[in-house]
Amino acid sequence: MAADKTEKLYVGDAILSVNGEDLREATHDEAVRALKKAKKIVELEVKYITDFSPCFRKISALNELGWGSQEAQRDAARANWTETKTIPLKLCYLCRNLSMSDPEKRTVELHSPDGKSTCIIRFPDAAVASDWFNAIHSNVTLLLSQCIAEANQVMTSAPNSREIKHIGWLSEQLMNEQGSLTWKPVFIALTDKDVLLYDTAPWSKEEWATPFQSHPLLATRLVHSGRLSNPVSGSDVLTFGTRCGTRNGVETHIFRVETQRDLAYWSRALVQGSHGVAAIIKEVTCPVKWQGGDARLTIHYDSGFTLHTVVPSEGPEPSTSTPTTVTWSYPYEKLRMTGDDGHRLLWLEFSDGSEQELDLGTCPKPILTERVRVLEQVLLSKFLMVLTSPNLHGCKAEELTQMLDVKVGSQALTALNLTGSCPVVMCLELAANTTGKTFNKEEGLKLSGVNKKVYANGLKALESMLDLSTNITIKDLAIQFGCTPATELAMKTLQSYEDEFKSKSGTVMDFTSPMFQATALCAACRKLKLKIDWNKLRELCSIKRSTYDKLVAEMEIHAVKLLETKTVEKQKRTRGLLDEVEKHLKDEDITKKQKKENTQEQGEVDDYEVWKKKILAAAAKAKEQEMNST
């Protein structure tokens, strides 16, 4: 440019006005037009680039973003005049809807390993955001295995080192100062024996050795695993909960994950870890008082329950070196029921009718709860190994067991005679059925401590309580019992009963349950006089005989009304093809008979006409002869 050649102006200088015309708010095109309108003498008011060049040399916003990792610190030492930022994904926390609410699902959050920096990226739409989230999440997950290997290498030189099995970022549900629920990022590591919680991702040996909280896996149980309403965004999030018996009481934690795969990963890791540590420890021993004397209760992973009585010692607890004698011993399959008063007493009832009361002495309730949790974990781990195939994961069984505690409770289970190890064994069988794995029913019945009839009825009851029962339709039952002609009448009977029930009571009832399906089919079969296995059909309902008979009688009333109005044809067998053939043959016979009769009638008419003509001809001839003779 000519102005640049004068060295009075430079490319980049800002033109503020031309011949007094203010161009501070003008566009580029307006400034060009103003310069073209100028005469030979052009007065310019400018601001040199040197006056505001420091603004351009300001550090980029991307470079101001710190990142708590060793790779990021090395990147920060490079030149800061750049428009790119490299963010290492190792040990980063990838999440959504955590720091800010995003109902449109267009943002992705990436938190640094030290928890001090957050990068929130907003995408054009939810689909693009989901694609980027899945891509980043896959890389973060792949890096975890490398991090586990590096962490175990760091921990080898540390005293009392523990092998790290699983690591990763989760969000824990907490109560803030305002009393509302919120989520806080927490880094979790599972070792072969413990659950370790950190505020930030540990890098050094010292950081790995100082978690802000830890729980023994043996006393930790998976409470639930599924969806939960998010108090921040209002949408559902994937969560799992844990309960742990500690010396300070029972602690409950609810953790949030981002994907269904993460939920399965952590749930499986917790359950397998707790079962694994029970198998490793093999034996749990605690001091008790039995019949007023000092003793020790031992629960062995293979041999079961054993009580050793010891000679009283001067200390507060019996000495392990004191000679002991075995007072009683029972294998696992002899256990029928367990219970505690929540303070100091523990009861064990065995199949021979003996009930052993154990006093944990001055042990406070939290410690009792912790020990009970340990005993339950050993029992569940033992049952899982005995009853199921190696391919069956215990996560589902653990989840069903916890659902029973929440939905049903111990009192309802006791009323159904489902106590002790019986509910645990049934949950294992239900878990095996839902996952398609094998289950040793003979061993399960033996370990449950109940007879075959009680076990079968209890299994159906638990299946219904846990919403695991499949909906059986009238058509399915009709095919199973060979009474398909009653299907239409049974379906209309059930519909009539449902309409009358809703109009009278106005309450909501689940008419898809096997109870209503079976009773409607039974009523239809009785009215159509179809024979089926009545007892087997009643067993599908799992209800009392009196209730079943009463419901069938009510269904029969509706079936009679339907038959009287002739809405359903009465039939014993379905023979549609044979009926059509018989009808066709019958029609053919009728047609042939009619043709034959018509032929005979036509022949008779012809004979009469001939005879008539002959008579008339003879009469005419006789008359003619008479006239001729006269």
C-alpha cells in the first residue's frame, strides 16, 4: 500500500476518521466509501497498532485452561501463542449434566484428574454430542487398564501394598448446605480387599496410600443398581448403591455412572470382589457368649458354623491361645433361620430344631451390624459357589436379595416361612433363570432348609414380589391344557368380569396376572364341558383353594350370561375342515337326490300324457264309428 510505503502508516493501524467523518462505528465497506469520496487532501485520524498490540499478545483463553496432569504441565511450558489446547484423557472424568443442567443433552463435561479444572463443550445438537461423548468415553476407558498397571507398579514398593483391581471416576450423591441433594465427583479404586475413595486421582505412592475414606469389601453389599431421578436436572440417571457395616454404624453411598456398561462394570466388580474376598479369607471368627460362658463363633467357607468354648481369661475377650473344645458344629445346609435384636444378640436356628442364642457381649450395635454383614457375605458367597455354574455372575442374585430387603422386609418373609438361607437360595435360582444359566435345584432345596412344597410356593411368591413373573395369557394356558375351544369364551368372560369390577369398585387391578387368566379359562371349560387338569391349572395361581374356587364361581356367572346371549358358539372340539367336507358331501347327496326325483316326476308326467292321448284318440274313434253306423 502507498500509505505503508511512506512509513507514516502501517498495515493494521486503525482509521478513526476521514476528513472529520467519524468511522469508529463504521463497517469496512463504509470506510472504503469514505476514502473514495475524499478529495486530493485527505486528513486521517488513526490509532497506531503499537498502541493496542498488547491486547493481541494476551494469552489465549484456551491456554488459560489448566489441567492437573503431568502431560498437561509439560504442554504448558510450550509457546503460549496458539489457538489449540491438548487435553490428556488419562484419568479424566467424562460426564454430562454435572456442573450445569443441560436438558437438551448438547454438552459434554471433561474434568481434570486433580478436580480443579473443567472443560465444558457444547455441540450443535444432541446427536453430535452423543457421538463425541461415546468416542471420548471409549478412549478414557481404554486408558484405565494402562493406569491400573502403572498404579500396581507404583504400589509394589509400598508397605502393606494391595493389588488394585478397578479404578475410575464416579459421582456420589451428597446433601449440600441448603439441604438439597447434589453430586460430587469422587475417584474410586477397588483392591482385592477394600473400597478406596479419593478426592482426586492419585499419582504417587503417597497419594495412593491416603484415601479420604475406605471400606472393607467383605462388609460391603450392593443395595441397588438401576435408574434414579436426578435432583439437579430432573432426568433419570444410572446409579448403584452400597451399604457397609462399620464401627461408626451403617454407611450408605449412592454413586452415579454415565453409561449402562459402566453400571454393569461397577456392579459386577463389587459383587465379585466381595465374594472373592470371602473365598480368600475362608474363615470369620468373633468372640461371643453362649449360655453365659465365653466362646468363639467360627464361620468357615467350607465347613460351616462351629462354636468353640474357651476357658475364661483375665482380658475382656477370650485368648486365642487358650485351649478350646468344639461345642457344636453345623454345615451350611443345616441353617434354617438367622436373626438379631439389633443390639447384642444373634440367633441361629438349624434344621434339627436347635436354636442357638449368641451374645456379642458389650459389642455396640454398629459393630454387631458390621459382623452380621460379614456373615451374610460369607453365606451368600458360599451359596453362589455351590448352587450355580461358574458362568453365572452373582450381581443379579445380590441385587434381588437387596430388593427383597427393600420391597418385602423380614417380617413378610417370615410370614411366608421364608427365613434364614431360604430367600438367598431362591434369589440365586431366580437370578439363574433370568440369565439363562444352570442351577443345582437339589442342592438348593437342601440348603434352603424347607420342604419341596414350601420351596415351590415361596419361589412363586418371590417371583411375583420381585416383578419377575412372566405374563401368561389365556391362549397360552389353553394351548398348554389342550382346551383351545374355550379360548374365546374365556377371554370374553374375563373382559366382562373386568368391566363389572371397574364399574363397581373403581379401583385399579392387574387382570393380566395368572390368577385371573386361569380362573377365566377354568370357568369357560366347565360351561363348555371340557375336561382338563383342574389341580394343575390351580397350582399356576399360587393362591388358596377357597380364593380360587370363589373367583371361578364369579367367572362362571359371566360365562353363563355370554352363552345365553349366544355371543359364543358352544363347541367341544375344533373340526372346521371335517365339517366343511361333510357339508360338501351332504350338499352333493341332496343335489343328486333332487335330480333323481325330478327325473322320476318328469317320466310320470310323460306317461300320463301318452295315456291321455291314447284314451282321447280311442274315444274319438269310437264316437266316429257310432256316428257312421247311424
